[in-house]
Amino acid sequence: MLDRREGLGLIPDQTNSEPRMKICDHAVVAMHYTLTNAAEEVLDSSEGQDPLIYLHGTGGVIPGLEAALLDKVVGDQFTAVIEPDDAYGAVNPSLVQVVPRSAFEGVESIEAGMRFTASDGQGDQQSVAIAEVNGDEITVDGNHPLAGQTLHFEVEVISVRAATEEEISHGHVHP
């Protein structure tokens, strides 16, 4: 039986002539992926794990990858190269600050690469990485770890289905 809700794209399946749903807004998508950087280093992968499942059109994946997935169907395999502006943005220099070691009260050892959650005093929190330790001066970086990087995705679409009304109203997939 076909789902005839408005906006859902259906195309014939070449193997058995049953229509397959295209990825569109409010589609639940399962995909396997491998993410690499420009140096071809693997940054993340679903290989050997369950596929990533998300609700398309709700910001569940970075904008560039979501755009690349639009209109794909089960079985599609493709490469997507996502520029920083469509991923985690450019590096923002104002998010790099030098703070005194005393800001890390109760932390005995501070090393470059460590991550902390910082609070701005108004209740807002942000993840920061230790970029450099220079005596009592600690350089923290609030940029996303992948900011400024061009990302390369190898993707295989595993499944596509229409989201339930509850999933759409909640903005995420329900198991």
C-alpha cells in the first residue's frame, strides 16, 4: 500500500516495480556513512554499527549532507563533499580565548585536547576544547571540532519511510 500524504515522492523500484520513497521532508532515513577529512583520515563511521537514523528536514544532520540526501532512495550510494558553510561553519576567532588556570577550579591536570563544558554566567553552556596550555594561561576554543573543514561523506541509503504524525510533531524519530 502506498502512502499518499502530500509531499512524499514515490518512484518505481527497478527490481520489482514497487514504488520506492524518495528522501524528502518528514522522511525517516537510515543510512550508513563514512566521514573523512581532506587528508582522507576517517573521522567517523557507522561501519560495523547500526545505521544512523534521522528525520529529514529537521536539522538532524548537517545542512550540506541533508541537501545531498534529498531525492535519494534505498540502495543509493554516493559521495558528498560538504564545504564548511554547509557543515559546522568557518572557524570563529572570537570563540578562542585565553583564560586563567583558576577558571578550572578542582581540575588537577589540564592538557591540550581535553574538552570541558563552560558556563557564561547567564546559564548558557558551551563545549570548549583546550587548545594550548602556557603556564597559568589556558587557551580554550569554543568552535566545533570540525569547524573550517571540508567534509567528505561516503553514504549508502538503507531505508526510507514516511514519519508518523507523532515523529513529525516531536521533530525526531521514535524507535
